[in-house]
Amino acid sequence: MVKVQLPDGTVVEHPDGVRVVDVLRALSPRLADQAVAAKVDGQVVELSTRLTDGQVKLTALKIDDPEGLHVARHSAAHVMAEAICQLWPNTKLVYGPPVDNGFYYDIDLDHSLTPEDFERIEARMAEIVKENRPFVRYEMPRDEAMRKLEAERNEYKIDNALRAEGDTLSFYSTGEPGKSFEDLCRGPHVPSTGRIGAFKVRQVAGAYHHGDATKQMLQRVYGTTWPNKKALQEYLHMMEEAKKRDHRKLGQELGLFTISPLVGTGLILWKPHGATIRHVLEEELRKELIARGYQLVYTPHIGRLDLYRTSGHFPYYRESQYPPLFESERARMLNRLWELAGEAGEQASPAEIELFSDVAAEHEDLRQAGYPKSAPREERQRRIRAWLAVEDGYLLKPMNCPHHIQIYTSEARSYRQLPVKLAEFGQVYRYEKSGEVNGMTRVRGFCQDDAHVFCTPQQLPDEIAECVDLSQFVLKMIGLTDYRVRIGLRDPDSKKYIGSDENWRMAQEALRRSVAAAALNSSEEVGEAAFYGPKIDFVVRDCIGREWQLGTVQVDYNLPERFGLTYIGEDNSEHRPVMVHRTLFGSMERFVGILIEHFAGKFPLWLAPVQVTVCSVSEKSAAYAAEVAAACRTAGLRTELDNSSERIGAKIRSATMMKVPYILVVGEQEMRNGAVNVRTREGQQYGSFRLSDFLAACATEIATHGEKTPAPGGQAPAVEGASVTHAGG
């Protein structure tokens, strides 16, 4: 018998080997019909999975559960792939994963898909859904599966299979195997095609296989799936609004940033206006950090491999890192051998084999690597990993924490000095796949507002509380007040976590108490903790309803242990500090990209790259316009002067298109009165003001981030005694 523990703690017994769907049906036929997948001991599985362990935890997943919807999107990718293959039989499938808000499938097809083809694809998908064919999983021994794939002559699937682990490979068919569409896939999937929800094919883009620009360009077809038509329509409406706010388009129009192919994909070049926004944000945060006792530091963009070996990130997380900068030809060759052994070790080209032979002639251990085929892949991986572990070299910094740890260890620490709070706007690099890079929100090089707090266990609750408070400070400063908190906890049944149960208990309770004390809208997600400790994520909803994960607070008992961090306690003996990792903006690139879309480029006055544009009506008022601009700059306003020969209407339109909060029109009348005529980017006309009154009102609005500025209303006040009202952003 197998004991099945349900979410409410109830335990039911079933015969060993019972299917998940049968357990659910015994509980409630309706629940079994509504479920699209399930979680067994924290792992998402399909309903046909058989339960064989002595005791398991089971949770049903419906399509409106995030994890259930993720499974439905994976299945929708298969349905779309089948539709495309039926419409264009010469299609070669590559791979098709679920992603945030949808799914995609990379395909190799001579016909260039256009939006006009989407209706045909959707119509065929609708037929497949209506047929409600079951997703059927079957497995084959690796050798037999490879022969099958070779017979199909799809080099992409062969490559996928070579990268897969294990002695067996799994396939899914939509219907009877051998007689229906099928695909190499790990799963899981919904029970049948009729369960994928409401769907839409959205766009097609180019993508390189594995992000390698030297390979043939593929077509990446994107789609989305939601629990029902209403949710789909709400999402599509939100996407239409998002299109108007696309930070990539607005970023170019407003001169905020650019990306140069000569510099590289995913590497942002901040233009003056964008750099101004970033500088203002950084300065606002720096002032607050210093006031709260943080110490600002700078660290290099690279570090020795041994630093990241100690932290545990190299070579085990190498897929998300740039290639290491080894200091010897032998090490570079070992690294290449590792890549081939770990990915497609049997596919080394004759030229590569010849090169390996030349290098191996000088190194006995490289000859032992056994190229091309004299040693099993696992053995080659083991040997190469052991050799790489002692090779010296450098790595582009993927994170700041190991560097900050070295600053902590550079001097002896006493409990009287703790907490030590180190903060840095530190540049880091992650090798994102080219198909996943997106403007400023998914990049390869970015600046994190990173900080690490080293404290005693007794200080931990207060330090977490302050990090939470800092996160709230940042969100309030920006005006992003609609947010929730996710608490990522350890799954006690998982073996991926390190550290003692007592340390985890203290860390998790400290997080819970801090969130409760701040009265935050929160949820707990078991299994979402980092391997070294639990975390808090701030999930922010923007003005059109999209959610973005921004600030993070993580508690870490692992790195202090790995690096042997200590402090001298009150008992005059060594103790181990606790480490808190936290970011508030996340990355400056992503944060500014989000803000561009949230504000639709209309930044509030305190943050706008140009706060005021002064426009002269004619040459007669040009000298006075220059005086006004100079006075605005002296008052600290970021000001531009338009004394061009254009008509005043064109000048106003230009400033409006650049989304400048205040446009000051000055003609001969304003010159005589020492006044300015105030307009806003929304087209509101506030009339004439004394310049001193305008500057004073702007100073108030900037100092309070607009919170205390009276809302505009009624007729614009007269010059005498007037103060300008907030009209922008």
C-alpha cells in the first residue's frame, strides 16, 4: 500500500502503483476532471503517474493554478507544433518550452511564417483540441531511441537527445503511438489536447539554435494559453496596452539607451537621458543607504576561478556564465573538451579531433580524455572536471557576493562591529541565450544594487526587517504601491538544500516575522527557497496589471560556511556570522526598462531626464528665454532651451513628444512681466506665473516626489501670488 498525504494533512491509502488520477477520482470525480496535473512530493507530474513510494504528499493542480497553467502551456506548444507540421509537412521541429505568459516552438521551415498564417495555425489547433486526443508517454532505451531519431533525419532532435541524461528517452504522442503526432519530450503534459485552455498564436521571430549566430536562423513561433477565453482576452488587451508602452521603442524615441551589434547582444549603452534617470535613482538610494549605516564599496568585474569554485558556482552553473578566461592553452583545451563531453561529446569534428591530438601530444592527461570515442562520456566528464578544478583563470563576475565576502575577511571582525553592511552598484554578467535577451529587461550585462549584510544570528530578525523596510522605501519612492510578497521556503522532503534544520527554522521564522510585522500581503511557496536559505521576493503590479519580480531578500548560512567567515563573540571565541543578500531595484537596466513602460515614458518631475523645456516665441524673446533657462538650471532643474527658428507650435510639439513635464513658453509679454507661461506634456495650459513662484513649486514637487503638490483644477491662477500645480506624469 501507498500512503497519500493530502494538502489538509489527511492521509489515505491506496494499492501500490495507483495512478494519481485514480487517487483524485476517489476523493472527488469533479476534482479529477478539473485537474490537469499534480504535485507529488513537490514535483509536478502528470495524472497518469503511478505512486509507488511508501508515503507521498499529493496536491492536485488545476489549469488556473500557476503550475497547472505552466503544464497546459507546454502541451499547447505540442498542439501548435502538430498544427504547423500538418500545414507545412517539411517542418523540422527543434524544441518548444513553456515560458512566462505562454510558450514558443523553434522550427526550421523554408516558408517564412507571417501573421496571415496564424489564423490557419489556430484553426488547425482548434481541430486538434476538439478531437481531445490523449497525451501518451512512452519510453525507449537510448540506443533504440537514437536509431529512431536518426531514421527521422531531424538533426535538431538528435542534438536534443544527445544532451539528455539517462539510459532512456521519452516521447509523447497525441493519440496512439506510431499513428499520431509525436515529439521527443520529458513532459509532463495535460491528460488530453482538449485540456489546454484558450489559446492564441501571437508572433514569430528569428532565433539561432542554442543562441549560436554561426548556425542557421530558425523561426520562433510564440503563442499563449489561459484557463478560459475571458482570461485570454484580458491578457491580449494588456499586451496591446503594453505594445504602446514598449520600452524598446520609447527608449529609442526618448534617447534613453541603445544597443549596438558591434558592442554585443544584451549589452546596454546608456545615452545621456537614460543615464540621468539611472543616476537620480542611484543617488536617491545611496543617500538612504548611508543614512542606514551601509558602507559603499567597489569590486572588480572579474575574479579568479578559485573564488567561484569556493562559492560553488564554477563550474556547476557554467550554462549561465560567460566562458572562463583561462591562463594556459592546456586549460582552454580542457574547457573545450568539457563543453563537448557535456553536450555532444560524440560529435567532435575532424578538425577539432586533429587539434585535440596536437595539444594532447604535450599533455598525458589530455590523451587520457580519450577523443574521439575511447572513453564513455561520463568518464570524460569526470576526468575533465577534476582537471579543470585546479586550473587557474578568471571569470566575468556573475554575482557580487564572493567579492563582498573577501572585503569582510580582509580584517578581523568583532561582534561589536556587526552588522557589517556592504553595498555596491556592481556590474555583473550572465550569458543569457540570444533568443531570451529582450531590450533592457533581459540582458547579459547589468548593474545590481547589491548589498550583503553580515550579522550575528541574534541580529538577523532586525536586519531582515530593515531590508523589507528598504524595499518598501524604494517602491513608495517610485509610486509602485500595488505589490505582494512571496516567501520561498525549504521543502523538507527535498535533498537540494544545505544546512541544519535548526538554522533553516530560525531563518524561515525570521522572514515570516518580518513580513508579518510589516503587514504585507504575502504567500508562502514551499520549495522556492534558494539552496542556501529562504528568501523574500517583492512582486510588483504595474499600471496595466503586469507583475514584475523586483526586490529580493535572502538569508544565507551556506557561503559563510564555505568561506570560513568568523567574528569574535562576547565569549572571546570565534563564531560564524549569518549573511543576508538583498537587492532593491534588482538590476538598474531591468528596473529602468520596467519604469519606462509603467510611466509610458512620462516620468514624474523628480525623475524626468529633462524636467523643463524653455521655448522662445520669437527672436525678440530669445535673450529672455536664455535667462529663464539659466535660472532654472541654477535652481537645480534639468533644463533644455529651444531658441531655434521653428514656430512656437512646433517647439511645443517637440517638447511634448519628448514627454518633458513642464514647457515654459516665453514671449514679449512674459519678458516685460518677468514671467513664464506654463504648459504640460498633457496639453494643459496653466497660464502665466512669476518665475520665482514656478521654481518654488517645482522644488516642492521634487522634494516630496509630487505627494504634497495640490492637484490641478479649474482655471489657472493669475501670476500674482500664484503657485504652479502638479501637472505631469
